[in-house]
Amino acid sequence: MSVPVSPGELDPVALENSLMRLWEDEGTFSKSIEAKRENNSPFTFLEGPPTANGKPGIHHVISRLFKDLVCRWKAMEGHVVERKGGWDTHGLPVEIEVQKQLDLMSNEAIEEFGMEAFNQKCKESVWTYEEAWREMTERMGFWVDMDDPYVTLHDEYIESAWWSLKQMFDKGLLFRGHKVLPYCPQTGTSYSTHEVSQGYKEVSEPAVFVKFRLEGDDASVLAWTTTPWTLPGNVGLAVGPEVTYCRVRVTDPPSESWEGRGGAEVNEELILAKDLIGSVLRNHAEVIEEFPGSDLVGKAYSPLFPGAIERGGSESAWTIVPADFVTTTDGTGVVHTAVMYGEDDYRLGMEVGFPAQHTVGMDGKFVIGVHENLDGRYVKDCDDEIINLLASRGLLYREHEYTHDYPHCWRTDHPLLYYAMDSWFVRMTAVREQIMSHNASVEWAPEWTGTKRMGEWLSNIKDWAISRERYWGTPIPVWICPACGNEHCVGSIEEMNSMKTQDSPQPPELHRPYVDEVRLVCPKDGCSGEMSREPYVMDCWFDSGCASFAQWHYPFENEDVFSGSFPVDYICEAVDQTRGWFYSLLAVATSVFDEACFRRCLSLGHILDKDGKKMSKSRGNVVDPWDHFNKEGADSIRWYMATQSAPWSPTNFDPNGVRESYAKMFLTLWNVFRFHTDYAAMDGFDPEEESGFVPLQERSPLDRWILSRATEMADTYHSNFVSWDFHKAGRALEEFVVNDLSNWYVRRSRRRLWDEADSIDKRACQHTLHDALLIVCRLMSPISPFMPDHIHRNLSGHSVHLADWPVGSEIVDRDLPPRDFSLEQEMSLVRSLAEAGRRIRVESNRRQRLPCRIGWIVGGPDLSRFSDILAEELNVEKLTTEDDLDAFQKVVLEPNRKVLGSKCRSDLPAVLAQLDTADPEALLLEIEAGIAALAGYEITMDDIEIRRAEKEGFSAHTLSFEDGDVSIVLDMHTDAELLSKGLARDITRRIQAKRKELDMQVESTIDLSVWVEGIELRDSDWEHIITETRAGENSLNEGNAPGDSDIFEVDGTTVSFQIR
């Protein structure tokens, strides 16, 4: 180690760019891993794979920050922390982007374009912004291996996913079913429940109360629906068997407040639940009859849209049936049932034998034959037409706007339709208890993400629809024999090759359309059929859910690597991944391995604009991270994000906050570093020179205090890291750097380093600053890796990212100075008293640099070892102690105006006048003796209020603690000597500021000329100015001040000066 080098002014962008080059040249990232190999203690991390078909934004910076932060911290604790990058390359996000580029707005258009050509475009698209992602990742200082990432489109990854699906198939967890699923006509595919949960939006839509006319009866049954487009598919009505229903007769026309279409004629009879009459009817009506819902079961009614659905052999079509899901919380107590467009509807329809026919095609349009006004039209555009048709036939009772949360496509933002269709499912309901147990084993941050958001959702888990009617994705490896119906799931490339027919081509890659062309020989005994693959691809969430093992191509290779990294120790993404990637990881791992695949998960809050609004291009509030990378640097933006709020809370991103972080934390730390290295360079200070080392016990109380505080702060910092409270950790470190290290220790130590002669105290100060800065850099580096590394290299000769965590761990030793609790408590009191003294000056309108003759500490512990420091902070010539405040206070008697007013009435002014001129202490003695009188009135204790106040020329402030009060008292008298000293300090400050403005070196001498008008500056004070400002040639009041002099005024005294 050599003498530290003075760094000059801070240029964060240049500093960070130079470090990126240095890290690349010396392989610092690799060294940080290899250096820990001998510890044989891995900490495993799994990267949530981004898709590189879009530019990275500010929200990607915050997630990558917290990934990097934890990995760097754990590496410093002695762990081997491998960080494999990953790319999510399949699925709708990619396909939709390519469809937009090629103007292919339907599946038919894609197939006409050609599936092979389309998928090739998708493959190219996923790398569009790879370079932008790499640049952002490198620029922000996120260390992750992007040269050997896992990629979900690679055959090795796909093969591992196939293997996992075969495990599920063999366990009976993978099955083909026909269910009602959320479906997007725009993308032509269904979705799983966890995907749907990400796309709910509040919408206002038409809702209707419809009259279903009973056959052979004059009454109509009222039913309510918020999806009018499903009414042409109605095949039944459901009632609660034990619910009480009423037949009512309309007695009057509707009120004048009736709005919208529909209505009921006088004497028309309606049937609905008794509990809902008041909320549904808009006519006066009389109840004719009450009966249970069971009395309605079996009754037939006329179809709303005759001919839209064929009865076929169904005897239950257009009849009323009982159901357990009917309630009276809303609607009419009668549920309209369209078998193909609702989960409950479908289940009920299968139970009672309703016709199962679609009135809507896969394109989201009504099929031909439903109604001439509806055929071929998109269903969501037909609500108004359907309501008109019902109204024209007298079948509409009421319409109204209904506001509710409705699922929308998470990629296209279009409303989803619930649609009965074939799909492949993973039977998650069969492993509900296991996945809930594994979820509970995870250390979630915050804890409620696991117990509430994830836990409660898992308790209502549904089977996972994993097949997608799309093109670009992992093909589902299930082949079906048309001859015997046998289903076979392939679990490897080798298995597929061993089973394929002789004339089946060898697919060049495991994607459509190549694997579609592979035929397998049916393995069922006695069958010679050729099996065809099911024409689906996997949900892309299933892809990424396989990452914990597929990244290693397990089980086909890397078994040792996999076994040493499963479950992974840490994952981190935004909170919306709770029902996305977090869920898919848990679901796949539970189904395949029956255990969780991650031990800890940090769930991040979303990043918003400075006003708490979601960022969007339309609002113009999107933040480009490069704006800050190129100004304040990556360190500042990382520090700001880490300290702004708890990781799981939304972060309101304010660009001004980044600038404030730069100015407050980084400029302060840099100035402390520069202060240390400037003097170290001048003095030739070498921290490793044994002859110059000063043991801790021989250093000043100030030195021992700052190192004790550093240890206290480091322990607090570490504890907050352990509890995931990184924001609290950062704030504690910033408080230490700004207030303890810079504003107190460095400020109090400046004079110690000004002495040009070598001294033990001077070397002790240098060693102390050196040690404190190293501690700060090591703690700070996981959050902001650049500046701490630069400082650490300058001070120690090696990278901070190869250093150990100073707090220690199970692997690395603790490397912090011992705590001195009594020293910390005393210094805390000293600082509080100094602040109290400053408050006294503000309240007394006495400027800080004007000294007081004497100050007193009243009460509290012995602070004699800090008396010099406190005297300077208070700016007093002498500091001493006093037992109590009585010596500085006088008795003040205030009138109790209410009591005296009733006693003296019109004589009150005379009494008050005499009270004002009376000697308070003498009057108090007379009151206590019972002989006090003012203006002829006897005065008692009830007539006055007693308080104590400082005597003229003294000011005090009292601090209260559990152990008692401590006060500081200042003598506020002023004389010519004090005025001269105060002026000298004001002049010194102005000259030093000018030196800094002119960028003069610390050791440089100046030529100084000063002119003072108003008071006489004493010789000793002029010498003080010369010494403090390193003035060589100097003059005081020689001739007249030139016109280009710097001028300022202090309390009526004008000062001009020039420095050269």
C-alpha cells in the first residue's frame, strides 16, 4: 500500500465509466466468485428472465438493483454467488409485437403468412434490444453473467420443460379437459387464472333485468345479467330451492324517474326472490303468492332467441333447475345460464344436460344463425343491439350501468370472454395442500406477500390451463393416437426420436411447425396407429416456471450443479409476479419435486412518478434511466431507489430526489475522502507503515468516538439488511456520513491536520479517518458499487468487492472497532448541548461567530474530556460548570388577572402598575408572611403566578433526559475584544470560501489585503486571520480598497478584501 492520492473534483460519470473498464479488464466479477470457492458455501440466485423485445426502463433498474444488492452483500459475507442471466423468449408478448410489425391481426393471417416464417421473426424479435439490456445492466453496475445465460427458446431448456411435464403426466396431474376458460379473441388463446389476475380493470357496462316468459303461465321470471352478449346462448335458469320467491302483479305504471328502455304493463306478473323486490322493481306491485324456489324447478320457458341453439336430445333445455350457487345478495335470485360462457353455468349444464353449443366463434363474433342483427358481429359491440331486440319484444324490464372489475388481456388490453373450450390442464387442485405448505416455508419479504397475497390466493387455487392456441412457444409434448385414443407425453428428445415413425423428419429445433410434423408409433399393445402431436404451445409462464432446473438442462446434464443450487436461496421481482413467475415457480416445483424451488423472495413495490401516478408514455411521465446515468451517475440513482421507501412499498420516483442523493450523500462522502487524501498526500501518510501506527487506546476521545459510532452504525446497518429493510440501512449510513463523520468528526478534526509538524495526534486522526472510510465503503458497496470501490482501492489498494463484510458472518471474521458506550453517550450529550447553544444564539439574535465570554453546564455527567470541543462549538472563551440554574435566574411575578380583576375591579390598573415596579423577591417574602399589599389591596399567592427567567445578559436552554435535566447557559454580554474576535472569524470564513471558489490547493499560501470600517481589529485577531488562511504577504487597512475587492457587512461593520 502506498500514500493515498488526492482525487480532485468529483465527476461521477467519468468515475463510473473508468471503473466499468477496470472491472472488465481485471475480471473483478469473476474474482469475487472464485475468491470464495474455498469457503464452499454457495448462495444461489435465480434471475427472473426479462424479454429483450422491448427497451429496459426505470422499473427494470429497481428490480435489478435489489437483485444485485443482495448478491453483492452475500458475496462479501464469504459465499460463492454465481449469477446466471436469463432470457424469456416465448409467448404472447413476443408474438403480439411481431404481429404489429407484420400487420398480422389474426391467427388466420399468421397462418397465411406461414408459421415457420412467423416463428423465425419471433426468434429474431426477442434479441432486438439485447444490446440495450446489456448496456443498461452494465451501466447500472448489476453483476450477472450475460455471456452464458439460460434462454427459454434453446432446445436444452425446452427439453427440460418437456421432462417436467412428463413427470406431471406420469403422476396423473396433466390432463385434457373441456372447461370454461378466460379467452382472448384478439390473440386467439385461453389464459390461466394467474394470468387473468394481472389484467383486471374497473369498467362500466350495461346490465339488464330480462323477462323469461313461462310456458302455460302468464307470468315472467326476472333474471339479471351483466353480460348481455351471453343471452343468445341462454339454455336455462337457476334458482335456489330454499330461497323464497314471490309472484307479483304490477299495479301502476313506472314512476317518472324511470330511465332507459324496458318496463312492465299494469297487471303484468313477475317472479323474483322476495328479498330483492325492493331493489329490483321500479313499479308499484302487489304480492300475489310466496313459494320456495323448489316450486319453480321443472317449469319451462320460451327461448329468448329461438333457433340460436338447437335443443337436440336435451329434455332440460329452457327449464328452471336448482343450483347451490344462487344467492340473494344481488340480481333477482334467478341466474341466467349460458352453458358455454361461465364456469358455474358449464358445471350446472353438464349436471342437468343442457345443450352445450356455442353461439360465439373463436374470433369473438356471433356465429351465423343466432340472429340476423347479430350474425358475424363482435359480441362486445352488440350489447346495445341485444337490449333493443329484447325491448322491442317486451322482454326487457330494466337496464342500468354496472361498474365492476372485469378481466382484460394482460397483453392486448382487450376484455376477455369466458369461453368453453378444450385445453390441457395441470391438476393443481390435487396438490393444493402441498403448494400451500411449500409457500409457507418461503421467507417472504414482506411477510404478508406470502401469507396474504399468495397464501390466500393459493387456498382457492384452480387447475392450471397450460395450453395455448398459439405458435411461438414450447410445444406441448403430448401425442394422441387417432386410432385408439391413447395419449403419450414425451419427456426427452431421445424418447421422441426413439418413437417417431420412419418417415417423420428430424426437427431442426423443438418449435412449431417442425415438431408438428413428427409422428410417433403408438406404443399401446395391439395398436399400429400413428400419433399426432396436440397443436398447442405451453403457457410462457410454465416456461419461466421451469427456470430453477431447466437453466442447467437438468436432468440431462449438470446434476451436481443443480443439486447444489436447488432450492435457490434468493429471487426478487415486482409484486405483480406473485401470481406470475413466483406462482409458476412454486407450481412447477411442487408438481415435479414436491418442494419449493426458492427459499427467500423479495417482492418489490411498483415504481410510480413523483406524484404517485403510474408511468406511461401517454402521460409523458416515463423516466429514462440514462438521463440520470449520464448526469448524477448510477450510484446516485441506486442509492435513491434503495433509501426512498421500503422495497415492497411503491416508490414515487422524483428526479430531484436523485440529484439530492448525489449532493447529500455522494458529494459529502467525496469531500471527506478528498479531505483525508489531500492531507495524507501532503504528510506522506501510509496506513500500513507500522512505525507510524497509533493504537486505538492511544487515540483521542474524538477518534475513539467516531470509530465506536461506526461500529454501532454498521451493526444497525447489517440488522436492517437481514430484515430486508434496506431503506433503513441506507438512511442510517447516510446519517452517519453526513452528520457524524463530515459535520462533526471532520469539522472538529481540521485543525489537527493543519499542523505541518508530525505528531501522534495527527497520525491518529489520519488512521481514524482511513478506518472509518473503509467501513463506510464496505457497507455502502452493495447498494452503490462504484464510488465506494474507487475510494476503497485508493485507500487499501484492492477492490471493495473483494473485501469481507465488516460485520462478519458465519464465514468471514468481524472487522470492526470495539464499542465504547459511555463515550458515545457523552458525545451525544455534547452535541445536544452544542445544538442547544446554537438555538440560544438564534433566539437571542446573536450571530454564531461572535464569541461569548463564558458558558456554564448545569447538571449532567462529567464532560471535562470534551470541554475544549464543546467550548469551541459554543464559541465561548471559557466553559465551566454550575450546580443549579438559580445563579442565572430571577423570580418573575405575573398577575393572575382573573382573580385580581374580581378583587380590585376599577383599581386593577393601579395594582398592576405597582406589581410591575415591585421587587419580586421582597414581595414574595411579604406574601409568604401575609403582609403584602398593593394599592391598598392585600395580595396572596392566589393573586400571582410565579415563574423564573434568566437574568439580564444570560440565556439558557434545558435538555430533559431520564437521568435528569442538563442546561447550557451563555453570558450574552459583549465588549470590544469579543467583537474583534467575532469579526476575525467572519473574515476568515469569507476568505476560505473565496479560496475554494478559486480552486486553490489546501497547502497553497496567499497574498492577502483586508480593509475594515467600523471597529478596530486587534493585532492578535489579525494574526489569527493570517494563520488560518495561510496568508504570506498581507496588509490591513493599507490605503483604500480597490473597486474589485470582495465586500461584506457584519453588524454595521464593512469589510473589503482581496486575495492573490
